[in-house]
Amino acid sequence: QVQLVESGGGLVQPGGSLRLSCAVSGTIFNVYSMAWYRQAPGKERDFVASILRFGSTNYADSVKGRFTISRDTAQEKLYLQMNSLKPEDTAVYYCKVVSGTAGEVWGQGTLVTVSS
């Protein structure tokens, strides 16, 4: 059974940085995409960034130029480097993997709070 575990969330001041990690446990093949989503209090879950099988990336307009998604294929980890954080970035951040063997799998989320 494939599981995703996010880490790296916490409290940070506006303008600060955080690096989120998502570790994949279990065997997974034919990964089509890996992505980050976030859900702010009282709002729907929104797309943040994705990285596809051959490395192409895509970002929500609200995070372009501030966030960077990357992956370590050997260690089966996904990262999200978040710079110049704003209060509106406060949310629970989730990673998602879509693969041919496990389908769509979500992590449990990690809370990011941007506040002074």
C-alpha cells in the first residue's frame, strides 16, 4: 500500500521561507505526476504546483516566482520550496501522486502558518 507523508510545515513570518517534503512509502511504478495542493480555512482545496513524469512543472499564478517544486526520484521524495511567504499562503498543504500502479494517492497534509 502506497502512503505519502508530508513534513516541514510550521509557523513562519511574512517574507520567510519553508521547505515542505513529501515522502513516498511503498512500491510505486509509472508515476505520471506529483503535485502540491493547499486548503485554507473555510476554502476549497486548490492546486499549487505539479511536476510531471519527464520533469515539466506547472504553478498556480499565485505562487509563480516564489515557490519551486522538485523531486528526488531515487529517494521517492517530493519537495516544495516556498519563499517570500505571505499570510494568504496559510493553509494545510497536501501532496498528491498519480501513478499507473496506485492511482491517485494523497498525503495527510502539513500546516503552514504565515503570521507575524
